[in-house]
Amino acid sequence: MSFCRIFFALALPVLAQHHPLDGLTTSEYWAVYDTIQKAGHATPDSYFPSILLRAPAKDAALAWRPGQPMPREADVIMLEKEVTYEARVDITGKKLVSWKEMKGVQAPFLDSEMSGAGEAMKKDPRIVEALKKRGITDLNLVRCSGLPVSYVSVPAQATARIGFGGCTEIHGSYHGWGRSIEGLTARIDVVNKKVLEVIDTGAVPVGAGAINYEELPENPRAGTTPILMTQPMGAAYKIDKGEVSWQNWRFRFRIDQRLGVVLNLVRYTDGARQRSVMYEGSISELFVPYMDPANGWNNRVFIDAGEFYADGGLLQPLKAGLDCPATATYFDALMAGERGTPKVGTQRACLFERASSDPAWRHGQGPEVYGRPSRELVLRSAAVIGNYDYIMDWRFLQDGTIDVAVGATGVIETKSVAEKTVAAHGDTHAEPEYGKLVAPGTLGVNHDHFFSYRLDLDVDGARNSFMAERLVQKLLPNDPMRKSIWVVEPSMAKTEQEAILDIKLDRPAMWMFVNPNVKGPLGYPTGYEIMAGATATSLLSPDDPPQKLGAFSAHQFWVTPYDTNQRYASGVYPTASQGNDGLADWTKANRPISNTDIVGWYTLGFHHVPRAEDWPVMPTMWHSFQIRPFHFFGKNPVLDLPKSLQ
Amino acid sequence: MSFCRIFFALALPVLAQHHPLDGLTTSEYWAVYDTIQKAGHATPDSYFPSILLRAPAKDAALAWRPGQPMPREADVIMLEKEVTYEARVDITGKKLVSWKEMKGVQAPFLDSEMSGAGEAMKKDPRIVEALKKRGITDLNLVRCSGLPVSYVSVPAQATARIGFGGCTEIHGSYHGWGRSIEGLTARIDVVNKKVLEVIDTGAVPVGAGAINYEELPENPRAGTTPILMTQPMGAAYKIDKGEVSWQNWRFRFRIDQRLGVVLNLVRYTDGARQRSVMYEGSISELFVPYMDPANGWNNRVFIDAGEFYADGGLLQPLKAGLDCPATATYFDALMAGERGTPKVGTQRACLFERASSDPAWRHGQGPEVYGRPSRELVLRSAAVIGNYDYIMDWRFLQDGTIDVAVGATGVIETKSVAEKTVAAHGDTHAEPEYGKLVAPGTLGVNHDHFFSYRLDLDVDGARNSFMAERLVQKLLPNDPMRKSIWVVEPSMAKTEQEAILDIKLDRPAMWMFVNPNVKGPLGYPTGYEIMAGATATSLLSPDDPPQKLGAFSAHQFWVTPYDTNQRYASGVYPTASQGNDGLADWTKANRPISNTDIVGWYTLGFHHVPRAEDWPVMPTMWHSFQIRPFHFFGKNPVLDLPKSLQ
């Protein structure tokens, strides 16, 4: 029976559409395609960097019931040479709702633009000559590409699609990471595949450190024995018409080409009630600035979700037994190719239950030990953006907590440098600047990773307030025993500016979504807390163009009123952007956020100074935060767990 | 074979002594006992709050080889009524090395003192009368005890052992947590079991919220299926004469009555070399101040390791299948009872391997996914200090990282209050002060948890330096593309004061132990980084007596030169203490710490504002930090893992 259930789940991944919040289906992608073709807007030069489900209005999605007609729309970005068009398509009615040329923005780069720019470079005599000077004559071994730059950095970006080109060499390996050809860059008109400018600041030997993370013959570490995690009666989660149910949790999710996994309608069954926790939760954006001012490096500021989702989408395939255990269920995803036709990406998410080996709670009382072992449900995906891999987890704990985690792995970006070791610099530890050697002649360049999570919590309903409960020292001048304690000073944020929060250890606060309209049995408004984990703040200057674009990274938490059009923390068009769309810009309006539908934005960030251990591939480094009930339940919700996992 | 191996491990827990760093054996405890008796210092009134292995000098321990004579000593605290004596015993020679009366300190409280004080209270007519006023006449249902106070708060502590007494009622339950009888406290001379003073500030109804975390008949949550983690060929770790080996890790550990698990000689096998990572690592102290100025609460400042280890020891039994999975190996511990004779505590630590379900590293490249699944080795123990339970983990990762984690669970401390709900306070969220209601009439009182970890890292040898690598903004006035980056500014801490570190997100730093005498292949000194997790700083006033005692909590990291006598971050005698021993005091000397044997002290802390979900028992809340290689290896050390866990 359970085998059948798993088989059923595998055979029916989330390609079907059962709910207004589900992802676009094959026939819907074709409806979009046909509608634009029929409207006469497409030509043989038309590309489609983005075709996404247009999220339905929240009230409509919440009011919808099975059997009712379903409003379905798509947001489309069409690219015609340098010109970007935006369309809104009524899928059900197969008609164009709107169509406009977008001025002053640039559509995401297509894979074909990036690789085409690279091919153009290799045909350019200046490049060929510069490579020859470096001793490189076999162009088969050279890989070039032209990447977008997220912020406006050169005037030409205003009218042209400019790729910033660079090359690597693959001699002696099966890939080119770690073999950058430094000092040689180009600026390419990627539409016309024309090299506009070649900059050669002088040759540097190509890094020659070991880069082969997989090497045959295999010689695995000895001394291990098998560890098997099995569920002989099958996993206990169910998937029914796209709704996942596990223990007391209920939720839906879709796989969005731009954002990856988008959770919806996250609820917790509390007795007879299905109580709302979060209407929607997803990554909103990634901001990855590098910290090297050299030519070819000062342009490396990546907005990883919004710039690179054309064609392949943010997520890449998961591998069974590596990324997810043997008991996992996998989900495929439909997405649009650059010509606007759909394709299926396999194994873009997985769902599995795991025994944590940790007690959900325990208490020792004399010789007795009371408690319950715990398990959790993990919804996992992996984003791969060129060199970097991000494992992205939503972990549902039994006690109503959601653990949100990102594991960074993959290949760090390196720069070929002259130094084979730092010995010449003595004990100063100061050189080379801008990074650390990770292999001879191979510098791991310093950088940051910032993730903005969009968390549309709807605690017991859409109308919530945001409260910062500050912990403040209180002196006790008349106490014979002590001089000080701390007390909690709650402050309800009335507007967006009051809810922009930084983490300071000497001024701690709890961040709370509360529903002032629903009181728990003790009289407190029901609530959920955002509990930060280790995180970081951006060190860039606020007026720096990259920082303007990644401005969400300046603070650890933000709250906005719900707006279905405000989904991307660095704006809809983060390529060659002025940084005038996104969280920092929206919140200037300082809109009211009290007792209304609000959205939280958590910044998960870390600075990365590479080490030799990160090379030639980086051990996974995890960061996380929690979304946890606070006076949501009237008591510990895991008293009733079984006493054994078996 | 593997079954035999596991059986062997179970049959021979770490009671034997194979190495100078191993715990005291039965015969050694008896040698200590006999030596003190023979020296004529003990009387029928003698108690022994503390008999601990005196850690051998590091150079002697490192130089020792099997077969050589082993220096073995014990540090003893003897209590004779109010007088504290300190003895050092040469176990091998069965002779007293030193004996002295200690002035101005107080030995840890004995269980018999705390319970005896409670019994004295119940016999005191003032208490009986005060209970009667509260409608409590059946004294069988009343539990009283007299607890120590960690700091000097009343003059009588100077000459007497003063217990601060309070009572709970157990009617309707099988335990008394959550049933405090408020407003009624006493001060008791615990040696003479005499109630010195009764303070009655007025009756408050005893909290009547549900407190039964275990209730029969069981009605476990439905809808689960078994999850089995099995190792059909046995676990791959080995334990040989007290040395644990697993993958490339090697380490020893003992179970110390005061500190719990003490790791020693942690090494990583790197090719042909066994390289030193950490000579010793353990909890050093716990500081748990409550934040309520009421009588009976302003004395609640606990130094949980140093105050409460007499008799039972810090650690309490682990339960198979709850605290550790079915595949775990358990370790018993010998300790001294209050009369100085040894007893065996069972299952005080466990060791198990677990599949993490997460990749050690991965990289997706087009349709290919490369990577290795990971597993980890967990050494776990559980401290129970009255109401609270702390699960304490040392998790060895395959890549050379040690993940140090604490899970807080158990029963929070509550105060009976008049309020059944907060409804009367409207939406102010401000009342009642000093905590949150967790059940009707039951206030979960605000408090902190601070753990000081003593980390005697010896990276490739004992002589190390401590380096803070600060990330500092650098403006780029002449860069055409960008205005700012950050760069790393390394600074070697020359003295203790330079190495007192706080976490500030806008001034981040990496904390690094480096060996300036050993260079890796790239010329960097080999190193290990302490990577902080989410943590906290104390908000108490620096001149507050509790804060003087828990002064380590004012900063997140400290470094001292190695001193075998400096093990306890709040001093050897934290009961009724002036707070003039411990980390903050030692570091005033501002000793040199450069290229010498140094010790790091990490503060893991969190503020705890209770919520209804924490009642009647608290879901486990985890905090952690990492000790991870940084230029210790020449490359990623987990490239060679097997491709499967099976």
C-alpha cells in the first residue's frame, strides 16, 4: 500500500493544476504562447526570458473552492533585440490583458546571449592575439562568456545589452572553474554579438592548482559501514491534489522558475481547526557582491534569482542518495525555454521525513526520564547559479516551528594570481589582498551571500500586526539583593520604517507577527516569532550602486503591507538596474502596517573569506532561522507524540 | 563481529583508566578516601562536596606513553559544618600533597543540605501558620527546599551556609513544578537546619494550570509510520582503551562530575600524520539569572555547573530511543557521593553515528550532479539541574569541523500569580511584568542562559596565536564601476585584553587560532576558526553582584594563556561568591597570549521570554557554534568520501 502511495506520488509530480496557486501547466504555457503569437507581437527575433504564473489576488485565492472557475494569468517578459516588453496574459480567456514596451529596464540575460557573447570573443582578433601572448593558441580549450552586470556601471548599458566577458582555460581538467584567464576582459553587445571593447591589463599565469573534485579511479575513504534509514511502511506524509499533509501540518507548494519553491497556505491543524500560519513563503532574491576592485572583478555583483532564471530556472536537478535520502519523493517542474515553449525539469524538489535523533522535549526527574523522540519533514531544492550551489530547505518541525535553512556549497570563484604561496609576505597575513590563496596561483576572492526571504505570515488570518519586543535593562535602585534585571518593552510597529530592524546583541528584540483580532486562552494575541540565526549585514557604502540594488542586505528584517506586485527584494528587473525598485524603495512610502495584511522579509547573510578547505569544491556551510509559534498554541503542542519512532 | 564490537563497548564503559586524562576509577576514589581518613582530617561530620581528577600538567600528559608510570592526583573539597577545606591527594602515592582551610569561600551545597533546609522549614511553626493562611494544611503535599545563592546577597552568608527556602504544592499532580507557593520564603542555616527568618509578603493562589506532561492513558498523535535507522554491519567508530576513533578523528573523553563530558586529545588523521586540533574542550560554567525582583526571585541566579554538582554530578541518565538512537553506545560515569565514597551513574553519555541526509558537498554542472553524502559522529550528554534539561552535543563532522550544540528543554521556572489571563491589560502587552503567563495563574519568568565553553585548542601543537580577522569597509574613490568593497584586516592579539571580543554585525570578524610555527602548503599558518552561532550578551549592569559572578557573559569570546588551574569561568567556588575569581578577573592581568599555549572561551547564550508553548515542558531549543579548520588542510578534506551511505 505504502509502496503504491509513493509510486503514485512519483508518477504524479506537481505538474497538474488543482488550485489557483499551483504552477503553470503544459497547456497553460501553450495558451500563453498562442495568445502572444495570435496578438501579432512575436517575430522570429522574439525571446521569452520570463513566463511566470501571475499570483492570484489573495482574497480570490482564499475564497476559491474546488469546482469553481479558476482565474489564471501569466506575467510575460518578451525580448526583441534590445527592447523589453511586458505582457499580462489571461490564460483561461486566452487573451492579452496588457502589453507594453518597458523603458529603462533590461530583461534577464538569456543563456544564448551569454554563450553567444563568449563565442564572439573567441572570434575577435584582439582576444586571439591577447590569448596568444599568454601562450594559449588552442581555442578549443578556452571557455568565454559574457555575463550581465546587475547595476548600471557603464553608460552603454542604457541603450544596449552589455555583457562583461571573461575566459577560462580547461587544459588538464574536465571543467574550467579555477582556471581564469586574468587581465583580459571584453565588453560585448550581446544582441549583436559584437565585441565593443577589449581590455588587457597584462598577463597572469593561469592558476594551476588541483581542480578535479571528481577523479577516477575512485579511492573512497576507508572505515565506513552502511547507515540505512528506512520506512518499511512508507512515509507518513500524503500528497493529495497538490496539498501536502504531514502530522498536523498542511501546505501547498509550486516551483517557480524565478524563485524556486514557493510555499502556500501553510496551516497547522489544532484540534478541530485548521489554523493559518503563512499564506506564502519563498526566497525573494539573492545578492552576491565580490570584493575585488580589479578589472573583470569590480563588475561581479550578482542578483542570482532575478538575473539568471531564463531558460533553466533557479533550481537544478537533485540527485537521489546525495541530496535527498532513499525515502524521498521527487517533484518535477515545468518551465519556459527562451523561445517561450515549455520544458520539464526533473527532480527540482524533494520531500522526505527524517528522524532527528533528538528529543522533541525531555525531562529527567530523579531516575526517571520523560520525553518524546522527534522527526521532521524536509522540503528541499537546490539552486545552482554557475559555480555556486545552494541547498534550500523548509523543515517542518512537529511543534509548529518551521526551520528555514540554506546550505552553500559548489565551487567558489577564483582569480589566477602570480603568488604560489604567501611566504613572501612573511607573517603580515595581509597579502594578497581581496581574498586568500586556496591553491597555488589561485585566489578565492572575498564575497558575501545575502538571501532575502519573503514571508507572508497570516497568523490566524490575513490581518496581523508586527511587534518588536525589546529587552531593556532596568535598574533596581532599592533592591537589597540585586542592582539590575531586564524587562520586555513591547512596541507595535505602526509603519514600515518602524519595522526595519537590525540585530544588535546589546539591544536584543523578539520579532513577532501577532493577530490582534484573535486572542489565545491566556488573553495574548496569537502570534508567530521570527527567530534569527547567525546572519550578517552588508558592509558596502549605501550610495554604492551595487548596494542600492542589494539594499535589502543593509537590515536583517523588514515588514511591508501585502502587495501582490512586491515580490522581488531587488526589483523585477535587477539587470543593469539603478536600484530604484525593491524593499528599500518601497518602504520609503512608510505605509501603515498595523492590523492589516503584512509581509515580513528576513535577510539571511554571511561574509565569505575563502580558505583552502573550500577548494576545489566547498564543504556545505549551513545557515538558518526559525519561524516559531509564540502564544499561538495554548500549551506545548508535542505532548502527544508517540514515545517511539518505530 | 560488529555486534560483538558493540557489545564489547557496552560492557566496558569508560570506568577503566588507561591514560593520565581518564576519569577517576573506583579504586582511585577509595585511595582518596583512605588517604584523607588516614591523615586524620575526617570526622563523622565530614562531607565531600567535590572529589575531582586533578588534571595532569599538559606537558606530562602529552609526554606520557603506555607502560610508563602515571601521575594521578585528585582535588578534594571537604566540608565540616561551615568550614571548607581543600585537599590535594597523590593517588598513586596515597598521600596528601596539601591540606588547607579555605577562608571566604563556600563549598557547593549538598543535596542533603538543600532538602534538610526544606524539612526544617516544614517544621517551623511560622511556616506552618503561613501555609495554613493559604489553606494548605496537609504538609505531605508540600515540597520545600533551601537553595544556595551564587552571589553574596545577605551578610549572614559570610559566616554561615544560608539556604534560600521556598515551597511548592503537588496536589493534583505527580510533581511540583508550576505549583509554587508564592510570597513565602525563608532563610535557613543549612548546616544547623535552623530557620533564621521567615518572610511572608502575602498569599497568592497557587497556580492551577495543567502541569502533567506525561498523562495516562496515552493517546499518541495518529498518522505516523516507523522510521528506522539501522547499521547492519555495526557503527564504524571504535573505542580502544578509552580512545575513540571514527573516520579521520581520534579523541578521548572523561565524564567529570562538575563539568560533564571533557574531551581530550582531539586529533585529525591527515595522511600519515595525526594532527592536534584541541587538547581539551568542555563546558566551563553555566550562568542562569532570572529577571524578577520579587522576594523569592531576586535570589535566583544560578551557576549551574559549579553550584550543583555535589552528589549527582552535572549529568543525568540518558534514555535509549529518546535521547540517543537505537544504534548508540552508552557510557557510565563514576562519581563521589557526599560522604566521599564512589558510585556509578549509568548512561551519562552516548556516542552514535548518524546520516545527516545532507551532502558533504555537491555541485551541479549542466545535467550532472557531483557530490558526497555525509554522516556525523555525535557525543551526547544531558545535564539536568532541577527543572531544566540541557542536551549537550559534540558533533564531529567528516570535514574537520566540530559542531558544538546545546538543546534546552525541561520545565521552565514559574511563579504563581493572581492573573488568570492578560485580558485586563488590554492590548498593552505590558503586563504582567517579568514574564509571560504560560497557563492561568502561572507566570513563566524571564531569564537568561549563558554557557561558557573552555576550548583549549592546540592547532598542530600547543603554541598558538589568536588572530581576529576584521572585515572593514574600503572606499574606492577612483573606481569607475563601484564605490566600496570590504577587505580583511588581520590583527594578532598580543594580550588577553585585545582578545576580548563582542559580536557586532556592522564590525564583523573571524576568530582564528593559528600556529605561527607551522605553515601549510600555501604559506599560511595552520589554523582553526571559532565560528559563532546565534548568541547573546548579558544585559545586567556590570556592577551587579550576579553579573560580577557571571561576568563571562558580557563578551562572546575570550582568550587566556593556558593555566591548568583556570578551568571555571565563574571561579572554583561560585556559591555565595564575591565574583572575584573567573575569566573577567584573570584577564585583568592582561597576560601575553602570542605564540604560546592559549585557551579560548566561547559564550553561548540566549535570552528566554517564555511562551505558552514552553508549558508544561519546553520543546527543545537548540543553539550551536562551530570549530572549523581554516587553512588547516591544503584542500577540501572530504573529496574522498564514499558516494553512498550504504
